[in-house]
Amino acid sequence: MSDRDVGEANRMRYQQTLATDARSAAPGAAVRTVACEALFASELPLAGRLAADEITAAIRDALRLFGRRGCLERVAQEYGDHPDLAIARMRRAVAAVAACAPPEPG
């Protein structure tokens, strides 16, 4: 299997995982998923401590620039091209969004 085939398989697996998670997630979880994807797609370096206003501005800017689908495509592309780096960046994005979001009810 070529590198391109492996990359495409990783992208497809990531998109299938998101689709499955979205069907079973609470409404607030879907919003957080979009926020994490947008933060991942943004140019904001996710190292160190970030202020909530930096995080929300980066999310807003990425969604304006790429749209929701464009953010998702950038995430999928990175998972296909650089899975190890993408995993680390998504973990930091999830942690950053969780740090500045109110807790989910219940």
C-alpha cells in the first residue's frame, strides 16, 4: 500500500469516526467538536497556556476563513499526511476548548 493510500485510509477512518460520534453525541458535544476542529485548523500555536479570548478568536477566524467543512477537511488532511502530529495537535485543541468552555450539564 502506497503512502497516498495510507493517507487516504486515515482520512476516511477519521471522517467515519466523526460521523459515528456525531450521531451519538449530545448537542453540546457537536458544538465542541466543531470548535475543536476549527481550533485545530487555525494558525494559532497550541503550545503553552492560551487565554480564552485567544482561543475563541482563533476558532471564529478559522470558521470564517475555511467554514465548518473546510476546517474538517484540514483536520482530515493532517490525519492522513501526519497522523502523529495531528493526534498531538487535536489533543491540545480539545484541552484548550475544554478549558474555556462551560461544563456540560448533567
